[in-house]
Amino acid sequence: MDTKKPQNIDEYKKWLKEKHEFEISDRTQTYYESVTGRIKHNLEKSDFWIQLTENLKKYDEDYLVKTGYSLLIPEFKPKIYIKSFDSFLLKTFRKNILENKRWPDEPEGEWILPDSWCTKVNDIIRTLFVVKYLDGVEFMIDKIKSLCESRSMECRVFLEAREEGYYAAHVYTKREFEIPGVNWDTEKIDISIEIQITTQLQEVIRRLLHKYYEDKRKGIREEDIKWQWDYKSDEFATNYLGHILHYVEGMIMEIREKQTEEIA
């Protein structure tokens, strides 16, 4: 049996066809875009999304009363984003191949394949909330959890703190959506919705480094030395910048809280 790992996205497409009899074609992408477009439209019209966006003014007022500072940047309006097909395919490549510690067997939770992959990738539909201060992340988490609980919706929270300097909260809830079937009928499936919560400073650095991280994820690369010791590498500068910003935000919170105590 051939156990050689695909090394890039083209080899991965070939592996999907030969190993699992799934050919990635223009039709595959068209179907994915049809499904995700329908999900986005239905979510935008849902009571959950409407209430969440309408509650933002109240959340901002509650935080202001609690801290004396605004929670959100002025005129902030969250948007719903669809994961592009290329990014989506790349993520299945990472999960099936690059990050699969059980290779050549299926990864934990089984293969992510086209016949059901929309239900197994948790961020095909996502949104982003940007708060001003570090404690605003936990504040928004609590508000979203309360809203989900009031509607008997699943809510899972992950506080990301990666070695690479990425810091953000990921909140996942799940809803049933009616989507076009493969044969253009309709079917109902459960889809995860990712709600990212990050700070204004972390969002700036995320945007600056987004292309770098995307390029890094596209293939397997053997490293002769850990990036933490290779001060000339791109990883050294970009990853530590994320850590430094997180530290600065913590110091901002400490100074703010001391000022509040002195006034009190």
C-alpha cells in the first residue's frame, strides 16, 4: 500500500481521487459555494443573528457601566463571512494529511471527505467581534453564551493561545440549515458557526500576517532549527510580535485597573 503523504494541494487532490474516488472539479466548488451561500443568507435572516446584532448597543452600555470604557469601536457592525473554497480545501488537507498523527490511517474523528465535509469543518461560516480591551473578550463570551443558552443552542468556547503568537477566543454554536442536495434537491444538516472575538490590537496584527500564515499552511516543510532560535527567520519576527502585543494589552489592563482604584 502506498503510504507516501501528499506534499501539496495538487498531490492531495490526486490522493482524494485515487484513495477515496472523489474528484475535485469546478462542479465541486460550485456546489460548495451554493451551499455556503444559502447558509449565510439563512443565518443573516435568523432570529439569533438579528438579536445578537441588536444587543450590541446594550452590551456596550453594560461594559461602560462596569468599567468606564467602551467595549466596541464606534459604529462597529459584525459581518458574516464564508470560508473560500480554496481555504476550505486547504483546511481539509491539513486535517486529513498534515496534522494527521495517525497517518496512513484516518485522523481522529474519521476522514473529512466531500460527501459530508461541510458538517465536519467548524468554520465554513464565521463572524468576528473586535473589542477594545483584553477583558472585553471574556465579557463578550459571557454575553454570547447567555444568548445561546436562552435559545437552547449549543455553545462551546475555546481560548486560543498558540505558540505562534495567535490570541483569540473562538465561540462555536450549531444550527440546522436546509441546503441544496448534491442532486439539487434539499436536505437538512447541522452546521457549526464560528464567532471569533479578538482585540483591536490583535486584529491589526492578524491582518498584517494573514497571507504569511496562509502560505505557511500550504505544504510540509522540514525545519533544521526551531523558529524560536532562528532570529533571522520570518517566524521569529512575526510570532514574537503577536506575543509582545498580548503582553502590552495585559499591561494596559493593569494600568487601567490601577487608575480606577486610585479614583475610587
